[in-house]
Amino acid sequence: MSLRSVELWRGEIDLVAPFRTSFGTESSRELLYVRAVGDSHSGWGECVAMVEPNYSSEYLENCVQVISRFLVPLLNGDSSADDFILRAAPIRGNYMSKACVEAALLDLTLREQNLSLAKFLGATRSRVASGVSVGIQNNLDDLVQVVGEYIALGYLRVKLKIEPDLDIELVRTIRKEFGDDLILQVDANAAYTISDANHLKQLDAFKLLLIEQPLPEDDLAGHIELSRIINTPVCLDESVTSLDTARGALDLKACSVINIKPGRVGGYLEAKKIHDLCFSRGVPVWCGGMLETGVGRAANLALAALPGFTLPGDISASSRYFTKDITKPFILEDGHISVPNTVGIGVEPLPEMLEKFRRVAVFKIVNS
Ligand code: NPQ
Ligand code: MG
């Protein structure tokens, strides 16, 4: 490992269509990348935080601060990803900030070792089953139209965003329109409370694969109670921020499925630990998405190729979100996306795309 400097890059890419969830509507993706510069290679990590703290408490401007003030100072010329994660442990939370620094270090180290991230993590597949996350639409006709288009493109699973008053009717319509064979799930992004349990129990009629994060991220007791009341399997997203919170949620029967997102849990090493725990217990997991560009998408594909990722995830084609991705686009083929198998994450930002971004910080790394 020969870390010479760390760079922070900022930019923004428009979404092909506004993406509405229970916590708001996004029409572009503001971006932050970490670039780890070595003697002969560079590694890239994408920060998954949103521009505002709507999904979780982290937000991009704060990640720039945390990375600059608290995380970069932990680095030296020999820093490896696991060494960095160990040294960053006393920094509470800030998982997305830690994750993008870790991802850049992993990419750099693995490029130097001529090893792919997929192989390093223990991937057993060369392609990943692809699902799609469908935002809340203006009306039911538009929703049917959008879902129909994604199914025609070959997505293997449809996830519908729901919120109170835009849920039961919405799911009933899609079930009626596309039949029982469609693998269908919903994501509430923490929009309900445990007093909505009986309301949510109506979803049991629609044979959903799961309901994702129905209650607030810190309401573990609520999820335990809800899991007893409804038959639809509960899957946690926002609530699972580490191996310990994953194990606790499973032990307490707060959920029976976990959506693993490396950015949310502090990096790919922690994400692999969560996968390994779930795999050992026969708990199905899938890889969630944070509207990543090709940099984060490539790394997520490596993780999603591990054997325990038995459910289609939210790693959709680049074109689901962007007209032009910052890397070469990821394409949906026969409902799957190929896993990069060269070195590191297997992709890098295209020079002509990087020209539209701006390098906002350069940190020289003092050798160990
Ligand atoms: C989820 N992702 O699973 C998140 C929600 C989400 C694909 O549904 C910018 C950055 C906008 C992250 C919108 C999907 C976002 C975002 C929604 C994450 O809960
Ligand atoms: Mg979610």
C-alpha cells in the first residue's frame, strides 16, 4: 500500500425522472467521491449520503467535514481498509463517511494487488439478479405504466415505495394488473408507527415478498411487535447500521430479512460480516441501493455476488437513474447485471464526466 494523497470530488447528475419516497422527492443526485491516490494506482469510493438528512442523519456537506477533520487524519502511507476501520472505530456513527473512505482504500489496495473486489469479498457469482425500486407516482395509471415498463425491461422484482394513504390501494392495483407471479415488495422508509399495525396487516392479502422498514429506524420494539402481528416478512434497512444491530434485530425477531447497504453500515468489510452472519443463520439478504453512480454500483455488485444474497436487490441498470453514468453504464441483461471481474471495483470515472465535477480538497498523506 502506498497512499500518497486523498482527494474529495463533488458533482451532481440529474435523475431521468423525479424519485418520490415517503421522505421526499429527488430530481438529481448530488455526489461526493473519495479518491485514494497511490504511487501507480487510484482507488475510488462513492459517498451514499443524500444532500439533506432525509434518509438518515448523514448528509453530504457533513460527510465532507467528517472525512476532512476526523477520518483523513487517521490515514498514513500504509493505511489499509481494515486498519482504517479499526482506527476510525472511536468516531461514533458517520457510517457513510467511513464507508466511502474505506471503499477508496479497498479499491486502491486491490488494484495494487491485481485482485477484484468480488474475489476479495468471496463472490460466487458472475452476475446479480436485478430488482427495481419504483417511486410514488402522481396517480395509479402512471404507476401501472411505470411498473409495466420496468417488467418489460426484465427486472426480476418490483419494489413499491409506500406511505400512509398511498399503500393498500396502490399494492392492490399492481397485484391485480400484473398477477401473483410478479415478485413484489414495498418500502415505507420508516413512514408508519406501531399504531398502524392493523392497517399494515391488510398487506398480507397481497403475498408480498417483504415489507421494508415500516417503522422509524430506532423503533426496534415496534418492529418486534409488528412482526408478530403481520404475516408479511419484515425487512430492515435504516435500522441496521452494523453487525451488532443486525444480530440484535434477528435475535429479537424484529425482522426476518435484511437489506444490506455498505454505505449505511460503515463499509464493505462490515457489510460482508453481516452477510456472513445471515448466511450462517439461513437469513436471506439483498443489496439495497442509494442511487449510486457506477462507482458505488460496481462495488455493490461485488458484494451482491456473495452466496447469501439470495433475493433480487436494488442494483438496477445505470439507465434506471441516469441518462449518462459517471462510469461506463451497467446494463440489465436477462434480468441480471454482470459483476466487474478485473481489478478493484473494475471501473473508474470517465475523464469526460469527471471534467464536470470539481475536486474540492486534496490531502497529502504523511508517511507512517
Ligand atoms: C431505500 N433506495 O431503499 C433507498 C431510498 C432512497 C433505491 O429505494 C438520494 C440518495 C435519493 C439516496 C432516494 C431506494 C434517495 C436515496 C431514496 C435513497 O430506502
Ligand atoms: Mg429502503
